[in-house]
Amino acid sequence: MPLLGALYNYARWQVRDGGEAEDLVQETLAKALRAFDSFEHGTNFKAWIFRILRNTFLTSRTAISNSRTVFIEDHPDVLETADSGASPEAELLKRNDLAALRSALEQLAPQLREVILLCDLEELKYREIAAVLDVPIGTVMSRLARARQMLRQILTANSGGRP
């Protein structure tokens, strides 16, 4: 249960819809319960359940590369709530930064987006990400480097050339 929020956040990025994300997490948990006897004790449970989530997503969506555009303005619930002590100007800058980052993440290829989300948002180690994605650890490091480089380029281009 401590991973429920993390699973939902990752699912939400994958399917881009709150209801679908809840369904995906529910299906993932059901599969994990049915297959719990296959979990090897002493291994990383977080990587194991994230892999089930990813595989469930991939099998339920035949085209992972089919990316839909989501406008942040249409989903105000996605934005974080204001800090109680923040000035209106600081809050506006924070929201603009969040919107720019979300927009930049949306522009990444799905393979790059998922590796950066697993590493930087969910704080999985490279070895755990490799297990979740079923790719060599070198591929994880390569994709992560490319994803970060592309994010920098997108954010720099969108800010008028300022880093």
C-alpha cells in the first residue's frame, strides 16, 4: 500500500487520464496478488510491481507510441496547490515552471519519458529500472542521458534561449 501513490502517478503519466490510471493500478494490484507466489523474496518488490504495471499497460495498449496531447489548462487538478506562505508572483512562477516541465515531458518519446519518470520521480535505481523495463542497465543510462538532454533542449527553446 505505501506504493499506491507512486503506482498511480506513473500510471497517470502512461495513460494520461485519472480514471484509466485508477483502473490500471487496480488491474496491476490484482495481477500482483494472483502472481505473488512468483515474487522472489529478497528481491526488490517496488521494481517487481512497477514491472507488472508497465506490462499491464503495454498489453492493454497495443500502441505505446500513440501519444495523445494533453493540455495542462484542461486539468487544473494536476497542478499542485499553492504554498500558504508564497506570494502570488512566486506561485505564478511555480505554476509556469510546472506547466513548462509537464509540457516538455509530454514531448519526449514514451521510452525516454518512462525512464526519466522512474528515475527522477519514483527514485528507482538504474538496476531497478532495468528490471522494470526489461532492458540492459546500459540502455537505462543511455535513455536517461538522452531524456535529460532533450528536456534541457525543449525547456531552453521554450524559454527563448535562456537556460
